[in-house]
Amino acid sequence: MPRLTPPPVDRAAAARAAVAARRGRATVKNAVASRSRSALDVAETAWAGEPTSPEGSLRVRELLTSIPGIGPTRVARIMTELGIAESKRVGGLGVRQRRILGDWLAAREAKGRLRSRLVVLAGPTAVGKGTVSTYIRENYPDVHLSVSATTRAPRPGEVDGVHYYFVDDAEFDRMIRDRELLEYATVHNSYRYGTPRPPLDAALTEGRSVLLEIDLQGARLVRAAMPEAVLVFLLPPTWDELVRRLVGRGTEDASEQQRRLETAKVELAAQDEFDARVVNHDVAEAAREVVELMTAPEPGRTRA
């Protein structure tokens, strides 16, 4: 029997339909990744509509991978635990698998609701506090990232009001005098850092969780002023890796590097004062662990 070949116009229509379907699925995944839609909402929309809809034609693996904080390795483990095959699409699941996936997504959504909680992230120099907090700001929009004030000059790429409020000594003195700082301290015997209190109080009043990235001295002062705060100590994988990160960033001269490393030894010795410890092997994973502490009913224990 001769092979049937669709006319060119049909092939073109099929190609356009395929492109439209891919774009539709991409829009759904982006909505989940940006938290404008929940994964549970996508699944329920798929089950209430046509299997060929963007939600219905999405593979379960793609839906789970779109959820912030869940990587491919973890998705594979979750799907095995749920008993869902790699090739399954959301709209193609049977009644039993829909119930299993729906229950799992609902439980995760309930667990993932942030509490009104102040989480303090501290750790030694060059451990990656700024990198982890930046990742949280960019990937967890529900978290309010407190912006500290400092008298040091901006580093390359830092933006006033985003990374820090860069102020001179006179303005810092005024903030102290007007009681606008939750805490403040001189770090590395050189520059002063402090936490402006008004935006922090406003975020907590609105029911948002707040992440405060500060040094060890500041963390102790926050604990004294707000005992309910959860203190998290960020650790490097090894001491050698900490040295490599400090030297590699090239923002301090040799004498300043040595002074910061001596301070880091003292800071590392204080880690037992904290409610939880997170090792910064990987920025995304460390950020996820810090955010999870905002949903835990009680302060977490040591993490490694």
C-alpha cells in the first residue's frame, strides 16, 4: 500500500499547532515557577478540562520540576514514591493517581505557607550569605529581604537600596539617635552595619516572613531584642573552600583578607549559639533549606 503523505498545508498546520502547544505548556510552567499559579491549581485545571489543554498535556515530571526548590533528582524520587511513571501526563492520570498526586500537592502547599517569622542568616566572611540571600530574593518573592545600612562603599555590582543602604557616618549616627536601627555593630574593626527597623516591622505586621542577613554581632543583638527570631548559621563545606572564596572574589587586599580569616575562625566557633546550621554546598539548596525554616512549626535542627 502506498504511504500517505499529508499535503504541505496540513504539515504546516500541524507544526503551528505543535508550537502553540509547547508555548502553552511553557506559560503554565513559568506561572508555577513564578508562584503566580500553584501546581495544585494546574493539576485541578487539567483534570477539570481536556487532556489536550496546556495543563493536561504537561508531563507530571515537568509540573513538579517547575515548583521552586525542587530539582530533577528530587522529582525523580518523588515520582517513584507516588508510583507515577516518567512518561505520564497530568491529564492522562487515572483516578487513583490523580488522588495521590493531588493529596501530595495539597500537603506541600499547606506546609509551604510562610509564617510571619524573622529568620536571621549569619556566618563567617565569604561563606556566601549575600549570594544565598540574593537567590532567595529572586526565587522566593513571598519572603521580605531586610536591607541593611552600612558605612562601607559599594562593591562592584551592588545597588543602593537593593543590596545595602550605603550611608555616611553622619547619617548612620542620625539613625542611631532616632532609634531607627534594630541592631548595629562595627564589623572587621572598620565599617558599621545596622538593620533599619521600620520596614522590618511593617513586613511582619503584614504577616510576611523576613530574612535578615547580618554578621555574628548583629545576630546576637537581634536575639536579645527579639528572642522569637530564628537564627541560622551558614557554614562553608570546608575551611579551604572558605579561603578559596575569600581570595577568589578579589575585593580585599592581602592584609584585609588575613584579618577577615582570623575573624572567621572566631565566628565559626560560635555556631552552636544558633537554632539551625545550613552548609552552603550549593546555593539553591542552601536557600531552600533557609526558606523551609520559615514554614517549620519550631526552629530546625542542625542541617549538613
